[in-house]
Amino acid sequence: MSRDAAPRDRIIGPMGNKEQVLAAVRGAIKDVAAPEIPRGYTRDLGLDRAALIDLFATRVDDYRAEVHVIDRAEVGRVIGNVLADRRVRSVVVPDDLDPGWLTTVTSQVVRDSADLSARDLDQIEGVITGSAVGIALTGTIVLDGGRIQGRRAISLVPDTHLCVVEADAIVGTVPEAIARLDATRPLTWISGPSATSDIELDRVEGVHGPRNLVVLVVTGP
Amino acid sequence: MASTQPKLQPKPGVAFLGMPAFTEAAHIALGDDQLRRNLGRATHTIRDKRKRVVGELDDWQDLRTAAAAIKDRTLADLDRHLEQFEAAATAAGATVHWAADADEAVRISLEIVRAHRATDVIKVKSMATQEVGLNEAFAEQGIRAWETDLAELIVQLGGDTPSHFLVPAIHRNREEIRQIFIDEMGSVGRPAPDDLTDEPRRLAEAARLHLREKFLDTSIGFSGANFAIAETGTLVVLESEGNGRMCLTLPDVLVSMVGIEKLLPTFSDLEVLMQVLPRSSTAERMNPYTTMWTGVTEGDGPQEMHVILLDNGRTRALADNTGRQALRCIRCSACLNVCPVYERVGGHAYGSVYPGPIGAILNPLLHGVSDEHDAALPYASSLCGACFEACPVKIDIPSVLIEQRAEVVEERAESGRPNAESLAMRVAAWTFADHRRLERAQKLAGKTGPVARHVRRLPGLLGGWTASRDLPPIPQESFHEWWRRTRGEQR
């Protein structure tokens, strides 16, 4: 198979029978009243910053990801160590990544750009990104394509994802995370490395997404 | 010997045509030892895990109540939510199509693929595309649809159909999977490694390598959606392996087929659904990956985005006052995992892409009960209620089943088909209407009683009842006779 860039014969406008579907819907619900939504569930955990960081780190670790809680001054050194320990020979980084994070990195560094194809990314072993929100209760990281996150493909195709989470961006619960997110941005929620339980329910880490997830929680001003 | 037993292996394409109705299919499935072992282990493992992660949340019942109300609210104003979704998604650069039925959904999909002159598409698991038979329709037109979930790949390469929403290849063991990969991968792409073992890690690696080529080379992706947000036009897909992210991010064109009941009014409603779905389905605090996207984002992901809103019987279900709640379903499969019937017969016996307790009510709601398949499904239950208790959106499956059983009986009455039960009831009504007739009948029964004690099976249509029950002994003396002989004499 060779990939052509999805040639298109014509612009494809809306198809199908909207009015028929809507009429059937209206006929079906004409006497149905909308209920109120009781929202008695928990919105925040009432934990202080240190406890949130602890819980977040524990829950990320439960997914068999590697977690480091570090001071801001250590970021560059730890990134270099992690990549060296894991023998990651090349990394792609978003173009707005702080060069200070790369001072001890000996891997080949590729700054992301529009002409880097998925095939090119497939030849790169690692990726470093920031993140938008962390959820302590579920050990989840959310990327929204904002600062230091780049486009979605870069945090997907390489096999090792090194993800920096600002301690201030960690919230307790899913409702708190949703409140911080903008639905119109492309969002990726990541909870541990890629996994499957499809073969006799044995959990296997790593199918198509990054098989290795390393999370750096950065504290301090 | 397991290999000589008949197995239920519906073929894709003919989907479930030619499959026996539930009662017969269940008998065949019950004889399949391998299937029962796999199912027993799988359902118990997930069940226990689910209990643990659900038990972690003090507010679980509040979340269930909220989730059910959110879905009811969606359905009560579904027309408005659909139009709102269409407007928001369109404004964000998506093209929204409407499909009244499966044929229309397939036609629209084909049109999009043809306009791009594509011969291959990649797919992330989607119940909606399975429901409309998209892969089979594509195959007829020479378009190859590649399933990318590990289990769906196993099912597709093995030439059969899924039997569970979340573990679709639950009926296959690791040695079978290894053999399928070795036999089939090479003819459709990168072959399996020569030294492939049946270790899950090695099998997953083989799938990774095989599918990576497809992810990088295919320019059109197909998906469904777990949720569609009316307010913002956002689509949401939850998954585990990363194949979803691949299909949703790497192609140039993305087509998402979404059942109209998948809508949620607002983005903030996800704060509930993103909690109840992962814990109920894969029994995790959160599934490994979720992608949320709204139309087209410049420089990130597919630059052409289509949404096909699918009815295909949903408005029929929506019009049913009791059955409407089935449209709250978020396809978590918790009800399958707790169901004593599913655990023993497996997914194929239900003869539909929607198996288990939810399938037993959803299929008749979507298509009616005039067909023998759908008519058998309301009986595929012991009404134990475990499904209701497990359901994160509180679908009262037992109540819907009872309602549907009544419908099946009415349908039979209308179509004039007599059955043993209705004949027996008519005879009983005639007998009970007059006490002399009743006494004569009792006398007769008392005399034949000693003989009947040796009867293990009733003949003919009544045999079904005695197949799993013994006949109770019939007393030699009826109550009337006893009364006359004792208290009656004392007066």
C-alpha cells in the first residue's frame, strides 16, 4: 500500500434525510418531560496540594507508568537521565518546548514541524510534552494541544512518552478537570501506557500507543 | 472432545442470518466447553475487578442517578439536541449527515469513500458500524475495512463475529489466536513473526507491527463515538490500546457513525459519564485513552471530518414508554458480565451485535418482535435483576423484558399462531368455569396420578416445560373429596 494524500473528486455536502429522522424523533417524544438532574456526587476531595500530588503519583504508578515528583530546578537533569536510562536515541519535542529542559539530553532532538509525517514520527523513539490537567483520583493526564503539547500525533506514534505535569495543574476529581478544559480543543486523556486485556484477559501493556509512559510532576515556583 | 462439538460461529456478512433462535443457539453454546471456560473466567474476573473500583467511590449511587437523569434529559429533547449538535459540529468544520436506516448509513459511507477513490479504510471498534454491516457492504464494493482493535483483528482474521462488546474475542484462547495470526496476517499485510509464541505479549507485539503499517498508510478512518456533545459538537471515543487515537488522529479523513442516542446535552455532563463508563466497562478507574475532538483543528488530525447520525430503529425504541430507557445504554457491558445466562451461553447465541441482557431488550425494541429471533430474546433471562443493579445508567432490564414478553404473546395472538400455553390456558379456563367440570377433572387426575408419577417428560409442545422440571405428584384425593369425607360429614 502506498499512501496518496486522500484525493477528492468533489466536495461532499451533507447527505441523508434529516427531516425524516427529526420527525420520527419528535413523534416519539411528544409527551416526554425532561427530568432535573440530581448532582449529589463529589466534586472535590478536600485535599491540600501535597496530598493531591501524592494521590496523583500513586494512581499513575498503579497503571505501571514511571512517576517522578521533582523540583523545577531538576527538570533538565531528570529528563536527560530518563532518556539515557531507557536508551531513547531520538526524541521529538513541540516547537515551544523550553530549551532548558534539553540541556542534559544526549538523544537526537527533533523539533516538530508541519512537514514531519507520521512515517517520520514512526522512526523517532521518544517524545517529550507538557500537559493541561492531571486528575488525582484516576491518575489521568489530559493534553489539550496547548502550551508545550504540540499536535496529537507526536505524543502517539513514538514508543516512549515523557510527560511533564505541573503540580498546580493537578485537580482531585473528574468534575474539576472537566471544568478546566475547553471542549473545542483536541483533548487526549491518558491513564497509563497503552494496554489490552483481549487475550484471555491477561493485561498486556503496550499495543499501539506509547508502551512506556514516564510522568514528571514538577513542583515549586 | 471439544473439537467434535458443534459450535456457534456466525460468519460476518451473513451476520447472524441463518443463526438459530436463542433457545436453540443456547443449547449448542452450552455444549461448547472451551467457550464456557473462557466465559466463566472472563466474566468472573471483570465482575470482581468492577466491584473493587466501584467500591472505591462513596458517591457511586449518586453518579448512577445523575447518569440516568442526564441520558433521560438527552432523550426527552432529542430533536433539539440533535439540531444543536449539527450546528455546533458544522461550525467547527465537520459535515453532518443523517441516516434513517442501515442502508442509508452504508450509502453515505460509501459515497465518502468513493469521493476519495480509497480502497482501504481503518476502523476503531464501533458498534454502530457493526450494526449496519458496514464492513460487509464495503467488501462487496471492493473496499477493505481494517479493524484495528486487537480483539476485532482476531475476529476479523479468524473470519467470525464478536461475542462481547469489550472482549469481542472472548471465545478464542491464546493458541487459537496464535494460529489465526500465523495463517492469516501474511495474506493481508505484514505477516506474523516466524517465531511467534502464544504469549500475550508476543501476540500483542505481532498485532502492533501488523497494524502499524495500516495506520501509516491509510488515509480514511472510521469510528463510532461513545458520546456526542450537543452544546459543542464534540465527539468522544474511549479506548485502551491506542488504535483509536491512531484512527482518529493520523488519517486525512475521518468518518464517525454515531447513534442518535449517544448525545449528551453539555460538555460538563461528561463529568459523570467519564466516571461511570470506565469503571463499569473495563473495571478501571479510567481507561488508558480517551480522545475528544470537535470538527477540524488546523494542523492537528484529520482535516476532513464527517459525522453520520444514525436512527436505524432508535426512534422506534424511543417511542416505547417502558423501553425508552434502553437508549440510555452506554455499551459498558457490565450487564453481560453479571448475567448468569450470558455467562453460560456467550454472545453469539443472542444472534445480534448487541448480546447479553441489554441485547435481549434492545434488539426487540429496535426491530419489534415479529421475527422469531427477536421474539425469543425477551425469554433469554431468569429475571434475576443482577443486570439492573450493575447498570451505571439504571436501565431496569427485567421490567422491560416482562413488558416485551407480553408483546410477544400479543404478537402471537394477532398472528393467530396457537401455542401450547395458550391452548392449555383455554382448557383450564373452561374447566375452572364450572365446579362440576373441575371435580371431574380432578378425579381423573387422581386416578391417573400413580401413573403420572412415572412421567418424566410431557409430550409435544409441553415438553419444554418438563425438560428442566419434574412433574409434581398428583394427590389421589382432591380437596373437594377430602372435604366431603371429613369436615363435610361432621356437620
